[in-house]
Amino acid sequence: MSEPATVIHMDDGKAPAAASSSYTTVPASTGDATTAAGSKAAGGGRGLPLLLRSGVGGFRRCLAVIDFLLRVAAFGPTLAAAISTGTADERLSVFTQFFQFHARFDDFPAFTFFVVGNAIAAGYLVLSLPFSAVGIVHPGATGVRLFLLLCDVVVMCLLTAAGAAAAAIVYVAHWGSRRANWVPICMQFHGFCQRTSGAVVATFLAVLVLAVLILMAACAIRPRR
């Protein structure tokens, strides 16, 4: 049997040229698509804030900046609550100058605990500012964030307990208790009750700020996929 003859067509190199030109158009179109996608991504990134353009690091740095500002904001209410309650002192003259009623914060153990708790919280918030600044400079510092998270939880529990104890005394001072025959003293000691009531409100505002700080720290520590 004879082998089939192989037929070779010669077109003076025109067909290979056409084939090569058809193959060269594919990378060109792919490059155009890639360039267009890159331009769209760059255009979309321009609308983001400066701190969020660098991805996860920028997001953590933004949280660190907010964390620092919230700590400064929470320092004011805790310090004001400690000073306001610690300086609450009112005397009430009933008949003569020698027969007086005296109301001070240290007459109530709950108020003493309240002043100490707010003073500790205010001091902690000041000392935590350098650690919070480390999170701004180094967004990936997970150890510092975890340390602040644990301390924030402890301080928030302390402030919550102190605020709840003081709120119970303030409630009794304002409304009394008919079953226990406790007469409300705020009908006479107006200044004392106003100072302590405002201090309790300021303390719970600080507790709210600490709760936000704890949530933010948990979001920053959570690993990103």
C-alpha cells in the first residue's frame, strides 16, 4: 500500500500573517480590559476617605483615631463626676445656727465608692491614651488592643457598679420610701441632690462610651479574611 501524499499549499505567507494578526488581537483586548478595570478601581478608591484607602490597615487606623478621641471624651464625665460628688457638702439650719443637718458624700458608703470608682476610671483613661496612640501609629499592634480591651472591660464594670450604687441612693434621696418610712431629703438639700444626680448621669455616659470602645476593639482585633 502506498502512503497518502501530503499536499502543501503555499500562499506566499499571507495565511500565516492573517493567523498571527488574529492571535495578536487577544492580548490587546485583554490589556484594554485590565486597564479599564484598574482605572475603575482607582476612580472608585478616590471617593473613599484617606484612612480607608489602604484596606484593613487603614480601617484599623481609623478605629484607633476614634478610640483615642472617645477616651478623651470619656475622661471629662468621670473626672467631673468625681469632683462634683467629692465636693458635695451642704448644711441646713432648722431652728438655730447651732442645730443643723449636714449632708456630705462620705456620709454614704455608696457615694464614697462612687467617687473612688470615678477617680480610678479618670486616671485609667489618661494612662490609656499613649497605648491608644500606638494603635494609630501601628494599626497591626494586636497585643496593645487586646490589653486595652481587657482593661476597658474591668473599668466599665467598676463604673457600672459605682453608678448603680449611687443611683440607688439618689433615688431614695429624691423619692424616699413609704414602706420603710424614709423621708426624701432632696426637699431640703437641693444643692447636694443636684450635684450627685448630675454626677450619676455623667458616670453612665462614660459607661456608654466604654461600651462603644469595647465593641470597636473587638472589631479591630477580629481577624480579616
